[in-house]
Amino acid sequence: MGPAREAGVVRYLQERVLTKAHLEATAALPAAIPTWTIAVRAAESKKATDIKVLDLTGITSFADYFVLCSGSNQRQIQAIADEVTLQLKHQASELPMSLEGYEQGEWVLADYGDMLVHVFSVKARAYYDLERLWRNAKPVEIPPE
């Protein structure tokens, strides 16, 4: 290895000493939007009703958040599920690990790992009543747009 290749090498006891610190404040990075917020906004854009977010942190190990919403018919339920998937893909680079119930359109479940999105028909939501089942979960206040 010749002297030309050793130019960038710093040997022991030859380190450079910084004489001045750069004291200017660094620009704050924008806070990341929580994925549940993206899912809620996507559902709202497709006119989902009765949207709720439950915080399951510390209650269960398989998810931190449930996003629950309702659609009035099979097509709307599928449209809500499609929009949630699309917006999470574009804004958070997240795809569901699994998607269940899409073809039937009564209850679509999208699993994003730390978040589960449930899109129900009104009848299925009343029947399964996840809010009662997970009543120990903390409801999350959805901020206005």
C-alpha cells in the first residue's frame, strides 16, 4: 500500500482535534404521521362511518392499535379497504401482511403488524362488537383534519 492510498488513514495518536464546536441548531425533522392516522383519513375519504381507534399497547402482544370503521354495503366496504391499503402504501410504505374477508365484504381485516384495520358492515360490527370485547383498550381521540 503506497502513500497515495494511505492519505485517508488516521493512525493511532494522530487523530485530529476539533477546536470549535458547530453550535448552530439543527432543523427539526417533521414528526412521522402515525399509521393509524393515515388509515383513518383514508377511511374518511371513502365515507366510512363510526370510525374508532383503540390503543392496545400493553394489553395484547399482537397489535398496538385497532382501527374500526363501518361501511353501508359490500362495495363501500371494499372501497374503504382498498383506499386504506393504497394510502398506507403511498404515505408509509406499508403493505398488509394479510387481508381477509375482502371477497365477502362483510368484515375486511387488514393486518399491518402493529395495527389491525377492521372494516365492517353495520350488521357484522354489531354482531362481533369488538369495542366490548376489547373494552380495556384505551380509545384514541382522532384529531380533526
